[in-house]
Amino acid sequence: MSFERPNIRKMSGYASGEQPSGERAIKLNTNENPYPPSPHISKVVQNFDYSRLNLYPDPDADSFREAASKLHDVHINNIVATRGGDELLRLIVTTFVDPGETIGMTSPTYSLYPVLAEIQDCPVTEIELTENWLIPTHFAEYMNSMNVKLALLVNPHAPSGSFLKANEIDNLARKLNSILVVDEAYVDFVAEGMESSIGLISKHPNLIVLRSLSKGYSLAGIRMGYGVGNEDLMKPIRTKTKDSYNLDQISQMIAELALKDQAYAKKTWVEIRKNREKMELELKAMGFTIPESQANFLLATVPKPYAISAYQLYEKLREREIFVRHFDTPRLKNKIRISVGLPEQNQELINTIDSILATTK
Amino acid sequence: MSFERPNIRKMSGYASGEQPSGERAIKLNTNENPYPPSPHISKVVQNFDYSRLNLYPDPDADSFREAASKLHDVHINNIVATRGGDELLRLIVTTFVDPGETIGMTSPTYSLYPVLAEIQDCPVTEIELTENWLIPTHFAEYMNSMNVKLALLVNPHAPSGSFLKANEIDNLARKLNSILVVDEAYVDFVAEGMESSIGLISKHPNLIVLRSLSKGYSLAGIRMGYGVGNEDLMKPIRTKTKDSYNLDQISQMIAELALKDQAYAKKTWVEIRKNREKMELELKAMGFTIPESQANFLLATVPKPYAISAYQLYEKLREREIFVRHFDTPRLKNKIRISVGLPEQNQELINTIDSILATTK
């Protein structure tokens, strides 16, 4: 006998990237920032008064939201603080999409989105990205014609790294009848001169921008993210649908500190861009095809001359304790997604791929 | 224009107890444990390698679940780790109750339960507790007749502190057609000889026992709890419906340490029982009526001879920076719920109530 709801029974859940425990492992599979977080955090952790952990945390994370609102020049009520970006995505679905209503997304996209739709028992409408991993021009019209209640875009795109500029997001938000979520989990890594869409929230009552501290601030370990949007969208999440005390005392403190140390975070972003360029050049030199990426990962198509599939390459790297990501879908199965690591990690990856390919030509 | 779902639009959300910021405040309103957590935790916090926060935490919290499974002598797959008990409650609803299906509970009960039903768009069936704050004998039959899909019991009961023994839970689980959740958030404070219902999970495929580290382990600040139940109930929560990385690195470590330091936690439970008895005697001496409580709070009915309502008493205490809880419902409005604090806090509460009442007789 199973007590599961029918929609839960038939789904299989989100498959997160492997978390190898070995000390020697080179972990380029879950898009973590390879640099440690701001050194100020260590002081806070070390001087933290643990005896106060008996008290509940601030349910609204006001001090953190205050820091985020200053950073983005918006009102504190335009911010909701969540356990990573993932909790925000779930809460947006819970708050705004009835079971049976349609959720729109691109194909491919962040593989959590369809899982969240399944949990809420919502059908999914997908639209295929162009050859250059961009949204087709009829995106908004198509979503409207399908009566989509919520459209989810990850920008920079995962797993390709392509990027839509703010004026394109502006057009989409204007045309769409639904809520538009722009998931900017990777936006900190875009080239200088490219912009976040947060500046658009005052223009569009249907726009929510998602931010995460997991990648840009090297804090995947504490689970902090936030949403930025019109107060009418943020308030029901903050006051009705989120768990009352969703963020613990320590994570709130660490996240606030990280946001306030922009100078340090920016240094890691500059390094990662540099490392990304170098990795891209070296992979291309070996014959890989790679679209231009504005994120901290590269989507690399295994070159045809080699008698090795992307999955085999993934497996052979894994045997050597180098972890990358492989997605077994028609459009992605001949590719591997590689997170940009430290220079020495990237070099070992390149050398290892080189030696694997040498035996398979 | 509102994008909220109709059920979300009409609900008002869970009202959590006030979190006063003043240093002088005596906080007896949210059932926190007044003692600090295990002193071992401070060492972990101080020696924690913050530079590893760039990595995602273990999505399953295996090391914590291992500790919990040893403590309760169950298999690790009988455990799911969650952000406090509240996340477990939400996940149980999400996983097992379709929108429109009925959720059963007592009246009164933990005020979050009906809020979770509203979010999932589920009707609620309530059954009034007896005069002694116990469930009526026809509880299971009534819930079955109402076709309830999930029955939620908090045991020890909130806000009265009454307690159902394991043999009574055994009977209920056997009779009920639905899942039965026994929310043991306060079970660590029961008198010696009274038992948790965890021992029953191997007998009942429909039983989930909820545990929290917020109260018993003085860790409300880190948000850790867990569910114990048959693997068929735990697995879909762990692998399908919970957010992939729901628990951060630091909370997982602290919670594991706290569970392993049973000797320290037990000392705080003994102290709280002693403080509870003293507070009960002194309030009764002033004329308050109080049911026997197995939790870390007392539900005190304001004595009739005084020309002051429970709400007025709550307000007057609040003006003096002593925070207790008042619920404005027919059965609770002439009562205040007081968390058991440190001896000196309790004494100040008693003295202050005494002086307030002296002016109102």
C-alpha cells in the first residue's frame, strides 16, 4: 500500500550532482565557486555566540534583506530571503500556480523546473532553444497562447551559459500575461557591461528576479538566496507560504557579511572569467565545440573524430576522480558540462582529457 | 491585479510569536529552551573550516541521520532530516495529501496545522478536545468517517501540555485509515517513565513521528528536525518532494553533535521539569487554573476574582518586557501560555503577575 499522491508516485525526483567525499576529487560537476567565501566570514563564525542558538532566528531575515536592498537599490519589501534559489522557485509555484495550471520553460533548462511542476501537479509547456541556445522570437506569444501561468527562464542559461540582455527581458516581461521568473543564479559571472534584470522590477508587476549566494559568493554550503520583485509578489511568499522560520541564525549572518564584502566577491568573479576563457581556448584547441558562456561552466561537445561518447568521457574522468556533469537527453547527450575550477584543477582536467582522447582516436 | 492563487489570497498566514530585540526582554512566548545548547557545539563552531562553505552540503544529511537512527534504534532509512519540524509537516502534506482531500486535527492544536492545509487547498476536519485536553474516544472513527487522508496530533499537546501514552497512540494508528503524524516537538520534557511513540513505527505503516531539535536540544536557531517512520513514508519525502539541499553544512554538524550529547540535553530537561513544577505551584497559589503539563509551557487560566482579562494581562506583561503568548479563540481567550524559563525569569514573571493582579482585584 502506498500513501503517496498519484503525481508524487509517478515522478522520480531531482537528481543532484554527485558529492564525492574523497579528498583528491576534482569537483567540476555542480557549478560551485572554487574560491572560498569572504575571509571576514571566518571571524564571524569564530566569534559567534553559540549560546544564543536556543532562540528562534528572525523569521524575515530583516538584516540580510536590508543589505540586499541596499546592494540593488530597491525597497526591503521588494526582497524575500530564501534557502538558496531552489526554495524561492518552489515558493513561487506554491503561491502563484494552481495544480493543473501550466508552467512554461525552455528546453533544455535547469532540470529542477519540471520536477517542481510535477510536485505541484502542473503540466509543463516547453519551447526549444535556437541553435545558439537563445529563446526563439515567438517565446512570449507561444507562452500566452498556451495559457501559461508562470514562465521560468534561467539567465545566464544552464547548461549552455548563453545570456539574454536586460532589454530582451524587458520585452518578454511586457509581452507575457504570466509571471516571469528570471533565475540569475549565475549572473555574477557575466562579462563586464552585461546587466542583471533587477533594474526592471519597478516597471513590471509580473517580474521576479532570483539571486543565489551559492555560486557568486561561494556559499553553496549555507543555502541562501533571495527574490527581488514587486511587493505584491514578494509579500504573500514572505507572510503566507514560506516556512515561518526558513533561515537559521548563522546562515543569515554569514550571507549578510558576504553581500557586504562586494570587493572580495568581485575578485573571485574576475578570476573565474579568466579561468573560463583559458579553459574554453584549451578545449577548443582539442576540437571541442563550446557556445560562448557567461556562467561559471562550459558546455562542451565531444569532437567527432574520437571514438568516445560524452558519457564515456564523463565515466573515464570519473574513474580518475574528476567529476563533470552529463545529461542523458537528446540534445545534451553528446556534451559534458564542466564547472570552471581553480587554474590547477582546470589544468588537470585538460591534461586528463587530452590523455583519454589520445587513446581513442 | 493579483497573481496569487485563490486559496493563498484568502488566507492570512501563520502568526509566529513576537521576537523582541531588547536585551532586557524576558522571552516566555515561543517555547524555547532557556538553557544554551551543548557546550561541545561552541568548539565545532570555532574550529569550523569556513573555506569549505563553497561546496554544497550532503543533500541527505547522512551523518546526522546515522546519529538519529542510533539514538532511536531504527534504520537510517526510517529517518528523514528536515528544517525543523515545520518543514517535515509541510512535506508530509505535499507528499501525501491531494488538494481537496481532508486533513484531520484536534481543536485546539498547533496553530500551524490549519495554515498548511490552506496552502495545499485542503479542507480541515477538527474534533474538540475533552475538558481535560485529551482526545475523545471516538477520534479514529470520526476521522475515518470524514475520509481524512492525514491526521495531525501534537503530543505533548500544544498549548495545554496534555500527553497521550504510547498505548493510546498504538490504538489510534491501528484504527485510522489515514496517515497519523505524532508531533513530538515537546516530548523531551515528559515525566520519567512516559514514552515517545517512535517504538511503534515498525508496527504501523501509517505512522510518522516528528522530532525537533528546537526545544529539547536548545537549537531553535539552527532549524533542525526529523521524521521517523516506515521507509515507504520517508523515502518519497527524502528523494522527491524536499528541496534537494534543504539543510546547510553547519546546521547538520551542530545538530549531530547535539544529538550525541544526550547527557547534557537530559540535564536541561530535568531542570525544566523542576522549573515547571515550581512555576505551576506558584501560579496556582495565585488562583490560576492549569492543566497538568508534560511540555515546557503552562496554559494558565486567569482567575475570575480579578477584573483583568487574559489579553490585558498579556499586554501588561508585555509593557514590562515580559513576553507570553495569548491566542484569541473561544476556548483559549481567557488563558495565557507561558514557556518555562530560567528560575530567575520565572520568578520575575511570578512577581510581576502578582503586582499586576494586586492592582486589579
